[in-house]
Amino acid sequence: MTNEQVAEILDQIATILELEDENVFRIRSYERAAEAVRGLGEDLAEIRAGDGGLQSVPGIGEAIAAKIEEILDTGSSAYLDELLAKYPPGFLELLKVPGLGPKRAALVYHELGVESVDELEEACLAERVQELKGMGEKTEQKLLAAIQTYRQGQERALLGEILPVAEGLVAWLRDLDEVLEADYAGSVRRGRETVGDLDLLATSDDPGAVCRAFAASGQLREVELAGETKVSGRLPGGRQVDLRVVEPESWGAALVYFTGSQQHNIRLRERGQDLGLKVNEYGVFAEPEDPGQLQGECVAGETEQSVYEALELAWIPPELREDRGEIQAAEAGELPDLIALEDIRADLHVHTTASDGRQSIEQMAEAARSRGLSIMGVTDHSRTLYVAGGIGLDAIRRQRDEVDSLNERFGDQFHVLLGTEAEITVDGGVDCGEEVFELVDYVIGAIHQGLSSDADRMTARVVRALQTGLIDILAHPTGRLLLQRPPQGLHISEVIDAAVELGVALEINAAYDRLDLSDVHARLAQDRGALLAINTDAHAIEHLDFMRYGVLTARRAWVEAVTVINTWPLSRLREWLQSRR
DNA sequence: GCCGTTTTCGGCCCGACTGTTTTCAGTCG
């Protein structure tokens, strides 16, 4: 049972409790527990066996701990099964239709016997929904439109697909005369690996004008809602976009509010309550002096710093705003000094035409240099990876000569290291013979084949490969492809421990469909004392720009520059590689 | 259901928008 699977069960329980009109705080507890589980780097089984057990996790108490233990032992929850039995199979799908929440889903089920999205559509077309209490003709039409939206699918998109779009829209907004400031917020600003929609924020003395201009701009395929302070619509690809425009004095408060995860925001507001302050998207407000007033004096709001300061907290970087301990750290003045893109000197995982890349070593090196890097490592695939044009000894000899002459030309301006991306074989061997090992400066180990074996065997295979002493960096450790292929069943905790013991650096592969290690795993790795490497795995010049996604993931993992070998100067990097031989 | 330098019981974030309503429920973020 993976943490994600357990989290999904907890979420399902919460969803059905909503249908049952249960106590909202009980529902929130399940939701918070699910999020807490998703934020764990270690497997639940491991935490269960450790000090304090499952209840050491904030948000998991006696009752939910018992349910998680049952899920870990049996693979399911009797409580969930009991709840599910009250509804037809597939009923929960109904709740994915935008605008149809638990109350109305329960209503159409009990009153009309609607059990699925298809049946909901039939009921709407038959004009039976509008006869229900609290429903009407307009609601029915909206539901029909929402069903179409739902069927177009694409619940989430990759960060790397959305971030450039967000930047384009922000630039467009900033160009408007009426706009004072503009930025993107939401999960994009937090740097989450996938995002559901795009949140934009702007300030203006004339919000209505900004909204009208945006709605009429042609940036959106369709406009779903256009008010004086808010515009909702869909991008040409169908992705949802929300723009909110606030007065300048609320800029910071709005940015905080629209950036933080729901749990982070709840924590902030609870903290405000404790301090006698009310926090909302317009500012931080003192208690009203006389009871007649709705709202007290505004004590902060123009900048994010002012909002956090009013809550007696240090400013929290957006990537940390997930309720994963950042508020406690900000209170104690113990926030990490997060790595930044400017800290990166090297990209150590780059392919060329020698295997399956599109450009030569020289072209990739020039491109890396023009991007401000001072070191690049060439790591074409090793021979056994036929499908990617893996190369053998002769080709690596030629690369060695080419790299050496390039370095002569670059002098101390830039340096190319020669590596190899060596295949980890099914038996835990490393496809890197003695002669190749002597020719290269370092070895990246990776698995591309035989991905289907079970977790115990997979873990043993990777650990054995690390123990050969041949590998300096373990590439994309779990092999996941976001929205396509789940991570390997791999006991990541054991792999991390082995990496720490053997001094192997674990990669955060920055390709935005991988981001592997993930944020939670990278955080665990740093906590355990592992070294990390952030590499683009570029197969073409433009892929070198993926570095930002790797850095965002590292920041979400609370990673500091000192942990990441790509931030080291050449002398230190060389020293480290030498010491491993 | 969780949690606690004011509590082991009694609290628990806040607001916008919409459509249906004579004052509010549902949904969303």
C-alpha cells in the first residue's frame, strides 16, 4: 500500500461523509490527514514502526491511525466499504462534475435515482432536475455545460506546460495601463509538479477595467464569468484560468491567500485568531474597537512580508506553503535558506548525438554556457540501452578526446566533464566496464529496463548497484512519469540510506514530466543526510531550461544549496569525484 | 476527528459568487 493509495482512501471517506452531511470538522480531519500522508517522505509502514507510531504525524489521531493501520494490514478500510455500500458503484464520479457538490449529488440521487454522470445528463435533458428544490432552469443548463467540461477530461496538467503560459499572461497583464502589479499565484507559484488551474492576480485602481480588458483580450477561448473583480475562463487548451483584481493595499494579503494551500491558509487564519487578528484576502485586521463595527483596523496587507509579520512569522517562500511544518519553522526563525536557480553552476546529466540527443557536445556546452552555467557533464547512454542508441568503448574514447580539446579551448571560462549514464541491469549490475570507468570522470546509474518487478527486488537491485561503488549519481530513482506512469514500487527509504552510506548523490531529475526524486522524497533524502544532484537530462538544447523545475522541486523539499552538488565550484566537484574512485 | 504555555472538552478560516430565494444554501478556492 503506497502513501498515495492510503491518502486516496482517506479522501474517499471524507467525500462520502460530505454526502452524508456529516460534521464539517470531522470531514476536514480526514482531508487534513490525507494531505498529511501525501506530505510524508517515508512509507506509512515505516512511520508506524517508528517512535510514536502514526500518531506522531500532525493531523493523525487515534481514530485515523487505527484506520490507516487496518488499511496497511488488509489493503482496505471496513469503514469506507460500509460507507461506499450506501451508494452505487461509480457514484463518486458525479462529484467531479464542476458545480455539483455533495448536497446536490445526494439530492439528485435520492430524488431522481441518478447514479452516474450519464444519468445526470439524461435527467437534465428531460428537465427533471429543475423541478427539485433549490434547483432551476439555469442550474440545469450549467450542469449540462459542466458535464461537457468534465468529459473533456484533463484534470491536471504538468507544471512545465502551465508555467510558461502563466508567465505570458502575467506579462500581458503588466503591459496594461490600468495594472499596477500582476503575478501568478496558486499551485503554479508553489511550484507543484502538476496543477489543476491557473490563478492570476493583479492590482489596479480600476479593477473593473482590467477585468473587462482581460475578458475581451482573446487570451481566453471562452469567458465563463466576468465580474468587476474576477474573471474566469478557459485557455485555448481548455485549462481553467481565474483572474482576481484587488486594490493595491490588499496586494500582499491577496497574494498570500491565493498562493497558500488550503491547509496553509487555515493554519494562518487560526494563528491570526490566537493573536486576536482576522486574516482574509484583503488584509490582516485587528478586532473592532466597538462591537458595532464589522471589521477592525487594517494592520497589514500591502506586502506579503507585512502579512506574515503581523502574524509574528518570517516571510515563508511560496514553495513551502503546504502546511508541512513551515509555519512552526517560520515562528522559530528556522526556515531553510532555500536553494535558488542562481546557485546552480553545473548540469551533470546531458545527452548528445552520440546516443539519443539532438545536438553535439560542443553545441550543448555553448548552450549551457550561454545560460550562465560554468560546468556541464555529458552522459550518453551506455551500450546495453540499445533503444536509446547506447554507446560503447570506442565512442566514449572519441568523446574523451573531444571533451579534452573543448576544455583546452574553454580554458577557465567553462568546463565539460565526461560521464556516462550506465544502465543498472536486472541483477543489480552496472553497465560500465573497467575501460569505460577509467575514461570517464563520473558515472550516473539509471534503470530504464525491467521496470515491473516487485518492490523488494527492485530495492535490492538498486542497492546492489550502488554497492558496486561504480555509481556517483543515481538518476531519476523511482522512474515515474507524471500523469503517465506511477513510481517504481521501491523502498525509497532504504535506497536513501544506502546512498547516504555510500556517498552517492540522488538526482532530482528536472525534466518536468519526471521531477524524480519528488519533493517529499528529496526532503527525506536531505533530512537523512544524502547529497542531491539537480540535472535536466537534456536531450536537446531547449531542455537545458528544465533546470528551473528541478530547482522548484528542490525548494519544495526544503533543500539548501549546500546539499546539491551542482552548486559546488569545479574544484570541489572534482575533489568529490576523485575521492570516490 | 484532532488538538491543547489560557483547554483532555469545546473549540475548529474566511469570503465571493450564483441561483434560488423572501433571507439563504450550495459550491468553490
